[in-house]
Amino acid sequence: MEQHGLITTLVAAIVLAFVFGFVAQRLRFSPIVGYLFAGFIVGPFSPGFTADVELALQLSEIGVILLMFGVGLKISLDDIWSVRWVAVPGSLLQTVLVGAMGAGVGLAFAMPLTEAILLGLAMSIASTVVFLRVLEDRRLMKTEEGRISVSWLLVEDIIIILAIVLLPALVTATSGQGASVSPLSIAIALGITLAKIAGFVALMLIVGGRFFPWLIVQIAHTKSRELLSLGTLALALGVAGAAYFWFDASFALGAFLGGLALNGSKFSHKVAEDSLPLRDTFAVLFFVAVGMLLDPSVLLREPLAIAALVAVIVIGKAVLAYVPMRMLGQGRASSLLIAFGTAQIGEFSFVLAGLGRQFNVMTAETYNLILGAAMISIAINPFLMRFVPETQHKLEAKPEPALA
């Protein structure tokens, strides 16, 4: 069966995701809960067939790439620029404060400093897939709330890129070899990373903004549906790969900028529509992959640590998004959407935790704590989001008092 690992993983993941997603929907739960449970069923911590976890994770990464590419097709640069004074300070404040809270939990449970810092960073990054699925389902992508949400996630994406680049220096500095790592070397590494990202952004918006629309028009003139679909997929994956391998950016950021460069072209709506089924399928695989990773015994071994981390993610993140949004002059309904939408963690948290394991600064137990907290927060999130429309309806019926 080893030689058919990709096929068996896809078959098991998609079939079981459909079955349990349908059951969850009939029971009035979010289908996401069913997808997560399907992942657990085919994962290494349940009896019976075990799918290939590494393959599932890579397939789920494609889901993130396609999702961010689709977002770039729908959100224009002007839209993002118009909300920068809300999204940038709000996201930075939430990330820093939640990171500090998460690190505090780690230190309270006797983790070393580096491990506690990584734990805090993992807690501070919301799942792109979860939040954007909510925005798309509610048709909020082109609203003010949608623009703020996308910009909020992009700021977090840049933060996680910087964290990944600086992690080796942080590990060296806190492992007794700090003399060889000066603040200047860290500043240089940070500056190089920012310069690479800025160069890639400029390349995509200036060169890509002219070349990609022209390329799609040429493909469309062939009047071949499959070529247009294949060209779209090649563009999304190609730009994401270039961002990762040549500019040290994330796949997601590269795919988003590729979509942004194509935004507003004659066929951008058609491209977005054709790629939707593929995006939905791979997004489901992301949730299945999350379910596969969890060792449920950690819930019994470390119930207090799990409870503390879930409280930081669900309550801490929600409060630390809602308050800055209100301070920045946003309405209560918009603030609640951002607060509840970011009250979960996901794919980039796993990437950072995986690097911690690779550098031997994070134990398997802490890694499982992050996975457990992520799975619980993702499962809870749809229930939290149900309060947003009802709250919004109530808020529209009452005058809004001035914020003190």
C-alpha cells in the first residue's frame, strides 16, 4: 500500500470528510467539526487504517495557497490600503499581547524561555483557512469588515515569516551561545528579510500586475476551459513557490500577491469562479490534516495546560481584538466579527511549532498541546461566529453609546 500512499490518503480523507461533514451538518454542527473528526479517524492515534500525515499536511498547504490566491483576486490593493490604519496597529497589538499571554502560560508550566516564546507566537496567529472561509460563506469579502480581516491576516503572515527567519538566532542566543549572536546580526537578518519581502511585493505589483493579466487574456483567447483552469493553478502555485524559494516569504503571501496582481483583469472573475471547487476541496483537506495530528491522550495528561491555552486563544484573542477595534473607531458588530474570527489558531501555528521541534527547542508534549488547543479552538469557532449576526441585528436596533 506504500506505493499508493497519495491515492489512499486522498480517498480516505475526502470520503470520510464528506460522511462526517454531512452528519455534523445534519446535527446542526459546523461541517468543520466533521472534517476534524474524519482526520482523527484516519490519523495515527486511532485504530485501523492510518493515512500518510506528511502527505496530508502538504495537500492542506495547497489549500492555503489556493485560498489566498482567491482572496487576492477579490480584494484590491486600494481596499487594503484604505484600512491600514485599523488593521496594522490592531493586528500588531493583538499579536504582541496574545504572544505575551501565551508565553506566560508556558513559563507558568515550567517551560524554558525559548519554548515559552514559541508557544506564545503560535498562540497569536489565527488560521487563515478558518477565518477566510467564514468571510466567504457570509459574502463579506468586499465589505469594510472583509478588507480589515484580510489585512489583519496579512500582518500576521509577515510576523510569522520574520519569526521563522529569526528563530535560528533566537535559539542560539538562548542556548548558552548568545555571545556569538549580536543585536546587529539579528537586525541585519531582519532587514534582509524585510527587503526581500518588499522586493517581492514590488515585483508582483509592478511587473506581475502587467504581465499576469496579459497572460490570462492570451490563455482565454485559446477558448480552452481546461487550459484556463490549468493556467490559473500554475500561476497560483508558481508564484507561491517563487515567494518561498527565492524571497523567503510564505507560500500563502506569494499566492495572495499573485491573485492581487491579477485582480481587476478582464477574466479575474472567471478565474476565481473556476478555481472555487478546487479551493474548497483542498481547504477541507486542511481540517482533515489537523485532525490527524492530534494525540487525544494529551487532553487527559495535561488538562490544565490545555484549558489555559484555549482560554488564551478564545477569550484572550477575542478581547484583544475587540478592544483595539473599538479604540480605533470601529462599530461593535465589525469588532465582534474580527474578535471571534481570530479566536482560533491553525496552519501557521503548526509550521512554527514544527520548526521548534526541528531545532529541538520544543518538546513533543508542547507540540501536542498546541495541536490540541488548535483543534478545540477551530471546533469552537463556528459556534462563536453564530453570535455575530444575532448580535449585529440587536446592535442595529439600539443606539450605540460613545466609547469612554
